[in-house]
Amino acid sequence: MGSTSTATATDGRDNDKLAELRASVKEAVAFAEEWPEAYRPQAFDLAVEQLLATVAGAATPTPGTPPAPVTLIATGGLSAVAREIGVESRLLTRVVEIGDEGKVSILGRIDSRTKAELQLKYSVVYCYIREKALGQLDTPIEDLRALCQAHGCYDGGNFTAYFRTSDLIRELGEKGAHARTYRLSVKGVEEAKALLNRMVEE
């Protein structure tokens, strides 16, 4: 009799926990659905983390002041990138940063023998972060130009030619158009992952 009562009480507590969990998951799903489809997996992950932190008694944001959308998505996006390449999130944030405006900065160092190689390596990492962390599949040419200028590997006379002769990245849009964008190939994605791993290990 006593053991039956104990089992019933335990089952009741377990059911209460599951009910709380179910409510939290539903809340996270509802939150994720507020965002564009490309951002929903990251938004869901962040919502779950926040709900778990709240249950654990961690600090929560002030009511009525939700985090900035780009910051929220970027944080979750970098976590997703870290999982995909098999590193800890805190290590990835030492080599890549995403600002409040969605600006990607590569803090890690990439070594190479020529400007052409450096241009391509920094560019594929940049495009990969935009694609995987921010859900932005294509990267404007001006973003890559600024990136290469910042890292000292910009060659104005050969800038677009280096991209056209590479199998890591594809140029979209008409030749000479100002609206050209770039997208990684499958090989480019793998190269970006390898480069990020090397940066994290250094």
C-alpha cells in the first residue's frame, strides 16, 4: 500500500515536470514562429536556453525590453555554427564576431602565401558565417571588398577575377553589375568549416 502511494506521488511529480516542460516547449515554438523561417531553428534554441535559465533562477531580461532581433539571431546562429563544425561556442566567439547590425567580423588570423589565396579564404569564411548564422545565402560584392581591404588582401585589379577562377565561390548577377552577389559552392562550405576549425585551434 505504502509503495503504491509513493509510486503515485512520484508519478504525479513527474507528470507536473512534463507539463511544465510541455508548456515551455510550446512557448519556445510560439516565439520561434514570430521570426522569418530561416531564423526559426536558432530562435527556438535561444528560447529554450532562456526558459531553462529562468527555471534555474538565472537573470532574465527586464519585462518589455526584448533583445534586439539581430543580436538574438546572431547569438543563436553562432551557436549553431559551433555545433556544425564541432567546437565550443565560446571558442568560436574568439575568432568570429557578429555585431548588433548583423555585421560579421573575422577576428581570427588566416595565413596564406598570396593575396589571391587570402582573399578567397577570408571570403569563404565570411560567406559561411552569413549563411549559417544569419540565414543570408548570398553576400554582396561590397561586403567582400570591405572585408579584404580590412585584412590587407584587396587587389583592385584582380578582385573579381580571383572569385571567377575559384571553385569555392560562385558569382551571381551580370558581369560588371553593381548588384553582384556571391554564394558558396559545396566545396566552399567544406573549406570554410576547415578554416574555422584551424582558427579556433590556434
